Amino acid sequence: MKKAKISIPFLLFLAALPALAMAGDDTAPTVLTNAKAVAGVQTNLDYVWTLVAAALVFFMQAGFALVESGFTRAKSAVNIMMKNLMDFSMGSISFWAIGFGLMFGATSTGWFGASGFFLSDYTFGGDPWVLAFWMFQCVFAATAATIVSGAMAERTKFTGYLLYSACLCAFIYPIFGSWAWGSLLNGNGWLEKLGFIDFAGSTVVHSVGGWAALAGAIVLGPRIGKYGKDGQVKAIPGHNIPLAALGVFILWLGWFGFNPGSTTAGSTDIAMIFVNTNLAGAAGAILAMATSWIVFKKPEVGMTLNGALAGLVGITAGCATVSPTSSVIIGAIAGVLVVLSVLFFDRVRVDDPVGAISVHGVCGAWGTLAAGLFNIEGVTAKIIGVQLTGIAAAFIWAFGAAFILFKIIDVTVGLRASEDDEIMGVDISEHGGHAYNDFVVK
């Protein structure tokens, strides 16, 4: 008698019968396990994306350092690198100790938080998401602080700058941030209750930093030789434009963490934010180049580089709530605006060596207004009113608080370097060394 042959496909079918029997059961453990696994993957993806985005935003510190150094003189390069290193270091500690609690702690008033200082509520047995969220917010705080460095370049005492940097990350930036973003964790700020739109920080980060930079530049006064007695504006060229250009490319890359990372979620939403961010930066560069070409009869490189940054700043508020076409318009207007703004501040004798006030303060305000004007869900008078309220509140708070802070520093430890130190270069007087030892240009 021959033995019956059982085919391999038939054996596989028999093995699959238990799973097939459970497939129609909505309460089957397998289905529940799969759903839980998918949720776990999404949670892990949110952590990874948020922390990768934080790393990209941290890399922007290098971009700021290179832009500021390239746009200023060689005798200030060491000081600029030290300031960019230390404002992140000082800012991290002060934001951990005080700023994060003021910005995202629980509040009953809507004005600032009152818990979470030193991450005390979250360190032991707390929600680990808070640690990832803190890291992302920490690099934002440092960005706001480093914006000011450029406007105060080449004439600031290092000690005074350290004090300012710590105070901005501990108090000035977080308090406004709590008004607009507090509900991202525990708070509920008064501006966001009104419906204020600032997805990634055109105002919260950039305008706050830009208006603080304006206060610092006014308190310091212009660099020696910047303005003639007859009111003539005298150019003080930067020493390394390729360095500045590299910095802009690094900042552009970092913006792909800055804006899409503000979702704090690995989701499909980041695709449009990437596209909007890129288009606005490109449009800003093109229109700034065209504007400078008309004004100066040449396509000026410094204005073009700042135009790219202006477009990126401009789209930061509305990057998740406007269309790609609107992003091009927003970036293009920012590109024109930054050139005109730089010329205006020179005309009123506010010396800003890198254009930080124009790029971040002015174009940040424009981007915040544009987020309402081009809102993909429609624009109303109420939305525009709320956006204008946020812009005004940011200026009053950031400029006012920073101006008082700089005045206090100026009359205590001192804010401005001496005339001799400025002429010699703050690299020598403040740090005892040159950036380019034994390097001679022939």
C-alpha cells in the first residue's frame, strides 16, 4: 500500500488555520497586540524625529557663528566664536534651571508658568517625553539668544554678554514663549487663547531675539568709524564672505529641523512644512538679490545671503498653515523687506554688523502677520487683529525688558569695550589671542 503524500502548501494551510479562525474575532489578542505595537512604533518615531530635529537646530549655532564671523572683521572672530559657544552653554543651564518652568510650567494666570524648574517634576519617574521636549525647546531658546550676538558684534564686553545671554534664556524669551506656546505642555498662555498663530516661532524666537538685538545695539552705540560726522554711512566690510555663505547654508539646513521639527511628531505633516520652508528661503534669496541689484547696481552678496535667511524667518510662523504658493510670496516679500530694513537702520544710525535686527526682528514680524493673511483656512479681521496683538506684545516685552537689562549691565559690570580695546580688537583684549595667527594677506 502506498503512503499518501501531503504537499507542503497543504501543511502550511493547516498551520495557518488557528490564525485564520481568529481573524474574524474583533477581540482577538493578536489584533490588540498589533495595535499596541503600531502605537509603540509611532511613539518611538515621535521621540526620534523630535531629537533629530533638535540636533539640526543645535547645528544652527555653527551657522550663526560663521555668518557673524564672516560678516565682521578678523580681529573679532575669536570673540564671536566664544559668544556663540557660551550663549548656548549659559542658555542651556539657565533654561534648565528657570526658563523651562516659566515657559511651560502649570499656570492659572496665562502669564508664566510656576512649576518644573530644574526639571524637578520630570527627572525621577516622570514622563520621558518631557525630556525630549525640553531638549527641543532648549535649542530654540539658544537660537533666540544668539541672534543678539550679531547686532552687538565687535564692541561688547564678554562678561556683559554672558550675563545678558543667561537672562534672556531664563526670563525674557520664556515669558513671551509661555504667552504663545504654554499649552504645548502644562500652561495656557493668554495669546494662544486668543488664537495667535506662530507655529515655529517667527515672533516667539526670531522677533524676540531681533527686538532684544535692537535694544542692545542702541545701548551700545555704533562701532568706531561706522558713521561720519556728516551723517555718511561708512561700510565696514566683513573679512570672510565664503565663511558667511557657508553659515547661511548650514542655517538653511537647520531650518529643516526648526520648522518641521515643531510638529514634535513623525507624521506626514512634515512634508508640506519642508516644502514651504525651502520655497520661502529660495524666494527670499532671489528677491533680495534683485532688490540689491536695483539699489546698488550689482547683485550684492551680503544682502542676498540675508535674503535667504529673511525668507526662512518669514515662513516660520505659517509654515504649517499656508500653501506652497503663499510661501513663495511670503519669502519674496521678506527678501525685499530685509534690504530696505538694513538701509533704514543704517540711516537712523543703529549699527547692526550682520543685519540681525532686520532679518529676525522685522521679517519675523512680517512672517507672523503673513501667517494670518495667508492662512489656508481663511483670513478674518479677528485673525489679523490677534496677529498684530502678538507682534506688538513681542516688541513691547522683548525690547523693553532687554533695554532695561542692558542698561543695568552697562552701569554695573559694563557693556561696551573701551575705545582702545575696540580699535585693537576684542579678540586680544577679551581673550588674549588672534583667530589667524601668523596669517598675512598679500
